[in-house]
Amino acid sequence: MNHPDHPGTSHGDLAQPVTLAPTVPPVASFADLELPAEVLRTLTELGVREPFPIQAATLPNALVGRDVLGRGRTGSGKTLAFGLPLVVRTAGRRAEPKQPLALILVPTRELAQQVTEALAPYADALRLRMATVVGGMSIGRQAAALRDGAEVVVATPGRLHDLIERGACRLGRVRITVLDEADQMCDMGFLPQVTEVLDQVHRDGQRMLFSATLDRDVDHLVRRYLHDPVVHSVDPSAGAVTTMDHHVLVVHGPDRYAVATEIAARDGRVLLFLDTKHAVDQLTRHLRGSGVHAAALHSGKSQPQRTRTLAQFKNGQVTVLVATNVAARGLHVDDLDLVVNIDPPTDPKDYVHRAGRTARAGESGRVVTLVLSGQRREMSRLMAEAGIEPTTTKVRSGEAELSRITGAKAPSGAPLDGGPAAPRPKNSNAPFRGLGTSKSASRGTGGKSRKASEARMLGEARKAARVRRGG
């Protein structure tokens, strides 16, 4: 179905550049673009010297108002690729109350905040006001920011929908619309809200869509809403990143927790992925009890908690971030060289997006996935679908091979929160319940084992407290 404003748009194979109008060739430097002096000065002050490939290809066309379809994984430099044209082409205009002039739509709160932080220096240089509109924060304050006037709005679809419904935001004056991580927004069920937004923005405005994949729902958005877009495909998949190593570590069930703990105790930061909020919280408590500076990130945390945790991970106060898939998209941390799937993902796209947290912007990185022997065949299928050929190794905790691949080492064992030291995982003859994809492993007596373990740890904590009080 074609958008009524753009009849006859058809793109065929979206991975190939298909355009009807002449395109502007890529540039070698920012100086080759007709950017305002304030923007060039800000780029220099921030140490941004040469454009990444997707920026070099996209900026010349976006700056002259062309619709852009950019295919590239997170970390390829997309934010400036759409952000610089957006602020430059909005500069000099003033927003009326509740009526922004440019809109960036993203799937998650974390990504919204990161995009805002990345673009704020350039917006400030051009005297543009920005507002961030996301869930988990005061909707009243966000409505007030829009009422005061904001030229550029960075938003998640759900909260923007709520503000539109309240009459706190009107999109008819938006002439530049960006969809970042469009595939993730579709995967999260936001397609109705995204189409609602695109139906309300200025009909003759510029649209830029960036996505790691161009599957059915994204294809629908492209065909319906983008007019003769310039298509740039850069760094299309994590499997193609030559600076990223992929490892599958086959572990013995009872040893799985000890392996995860030793990896977490390595020197340097590491991001650990698990499937459920409960498993994230449980592993985080264990790691802190083992002396590892770990913190949890999942949708059960308030937005201020999530923001603080990410800041601590970025500045090094926290060295281990234990997360659900909420962190698989949009999270950018410099020098993060190891991602570990404690729970193997069940979808190739989830693997690619988790993996994309490392080896960003040309840096090197390693992705490690823990599997039980019974999960190897399913993991091989998933890797093949993702276009990845991993190195598979059998490991046990305490072995040199585990340390060689991940930097694993024994934790200090000194608890961080004043509680009892975590019990040594190797003493257990049963696999940890709730750690690992093995949904089967969490059936049966899992709940009883967990309750017994937690009761035992609570008893030890009370005993320690009595000793401290002299009782």
C-alpha cells in the first residue's frame, strides 16, 4: 500500500540503492559539507574529526532534504547521520507552544536519552530547544516542556501517543521526522503508534528511517511513507563485523553459575544477558555477595534507577551490568569489549542486537554464549541464521581456557553490601534454577530449591547480624 501523499513509490530490493533522482556523492570530511560554523566548531571541540561511512554517505543527501533509508547496526554512527541534518535544517525557526518542528522516534527510554545527549551540543550551538518524551518520567513536566516550546523532540512511541491524546502535543508543523531502530519499534508492537505519528506530521516533510533489518513491517513503513529515498546500507549485520569474535562455551549444568561468576569477576567491564527480571536480580545479588561490582537493569526498575545504573556502568563504578533484553538496543558504552549471553537468545535478531553492544565504531569486541550440551544444536541453527560462525569450546570454571577466552578469574569473595558472603557455587550438585535458557531446568523442584537457598542465605544473614550485635 502506498501513502496517498506519495503515489507509486516502489523500492523492490530495499537492500540496494534504488533512487529516481540524482544523489549527492559521499564526502571525505565534515569540512566538505556546507555546515554552519557553529556545528563545525562543536564537532572539533568534541573530537569528531572524520565521518563514519554511514555519515559520509548519508549527510550530503539528508542536508538537501532527501528522504533517507539507512541500513546499519547500532554503533555505526547513525545518530549524527540523521541528527546533524535535522538540527541544521531546523535552525533559525522557532516552535510554537505544543508544536515541535522536528521529531526523532526511538524504541526505548535509554536510546532516547542517549540520542538527546549526543545531539544536545549541536542543538545548543544553533539555539534549538530539545525535549525528551519517554515513559517512566513525569508526563506533566514533559507536557510543560512542550508547552514552553521545543523545536526538537526525541520520543518513544507510547509516551508521545499519550501526550497527543491529552492535547499536549500537535505534530502538524513537524517537517523532519526520524525513525531510529525502526525494526525494534515494530518488534515491540509500536507499529500502530508509529503510523499514527507519520500520518500526523507535515505531509511534505522529510523522513529518515534507520534500521538494522528491513523485514516486513519496516518494508511497509518504507513503501508507505518514504518518498524516493536515497538508500544506504552500511555495516548491515553483527555477523559481518570483522572486529567481533563469537564464542559458544559448552558448560556443565552444575558449573554454570560458577562460570558466570568468574567471567563477571574479570578485569574490565562486561554485559551479561538473561531472560527474566527475577534471574537478573538473583544473579546480581549473588555477584555482589561474591565481591563483584554488579548492577541490574530491567523493565522492573524505575527510570531514575535505570539512568543511574547506566551512568555508573559508563563511569566504571559498576563493572558488570546484568540485564534483560531491555539493554539489547540503543545502549552505547565506550570500550565495552565483552558481552555474555548467560541465557542464549532464541531469535537471531536478538543475538545480533545483544552482540551489537560491543565492537562499536571500529573497536574490537567478543561475544560469548553459554550453552548446555543439549542446547548446542539449537544454538548452531540460530548462529547459522544470523550468519555467524562461532568458535565452540567446552569449559569448566577455574580452567585456563575459560580465562583465555573471557578473562575470567576468581572473585574476591568479600561481599559489597554488608551481608554474608555468597555460597561457593561449586559446592552445589544441582544446576542453578532460573539461570540459563533451560526453561526445562526451571521446572519441577526449581522453586523449592530457590526458596530453600534464599531461606538459608537469610538465616546466615540474621546469624551474622546477631554476631555483630554481640547477641
